[in-house]
Amino acid sequence: MQKLPLYFRIWQLVFGNGFVASVEIVGRATAAEDFGILWIYGVNPGGIAQSGADLASAYSNFRRWFTEVLFDLAEMAGEFEEFRRTAEGFLRATDDDRVREWRAARQAIREGNRPDLEVVMRIEPDDLDIEFTAEDLTEAMQSPSPELNRLPDLTPAELAA
């Protein structure tokens, strides 16, 4: 299987110690098969990887792990601004080797080497910027705490073409 350059988009409510945040993230990842297991490697954020039997399960595991990291960052933060800074820093951490791999995989697709995917993926024709937004919703909630965190339904990643 060729390497697949992916964009992922995550929206999540995150409950911290005395704050509630609405977080939206657009990041990059690369999918590749290794010894019959599909892996998704983080580009932004870098240095993370999750696997699964197929693309859908690998992405589900990747997204679940990423969301749990947001929950952990919220639990460690003393207030919203600390959480926002830490979470944005985490997203923007880049693995340079994975960036080169992602760009090469994207170029291969642009040259016509389209993957035969068993799952439906939207193809994004333009480059997407890495995005991070966090909105403080604390005033809209009463008595927020990390125990209120719940994982959302998972959606497929997008192929970066």
C-alpha cells in the first residue's frame, strides 16, 4: 500500500478545572501499511502513531488517542489560557521526517497515483493550513470538571491530494 497523506479535523468539547473549551483542530497525518497493520503517523502533531486493521479503525484509534491527550492537557491546566497554549503547542509540534514523507505522498497522488480505498474519503484539492481554535465556554456552563469529557462519534479522515 502506498503512503496516504491525510488531513484530519477534530472538534471536541473539553472540560478542564474550572473551564470549558470548544476546540477545533485541522492537522496532518500519513497512513501506511506495515506487516499487515495500517498505521497512522502524526505530522502535526508529530511523534504520534496509532494502528488498526484497516484505515477506518486506525483513524478511529488515532482520533481517540488525540482526544484523550486534549483531555489530559485540560486536566493538567490551571485555567483556559494555559490549556489553549499547551494544546496549540502540541498540535504545532512537527516531525520533519514525517513532513517530507507526507509531501512526497501528496505529490504521488497529484501525479495520478490514486489509492484504491475501501472507505469513502473526501479528496481535498488545495493545501489546508494547520488550524487550532479554542473558545472559552466557561460562562455558558456551571461547575465544569474533567469528569464530563466524552469521546465523540468518529468520522473518516480526508485524503490530501
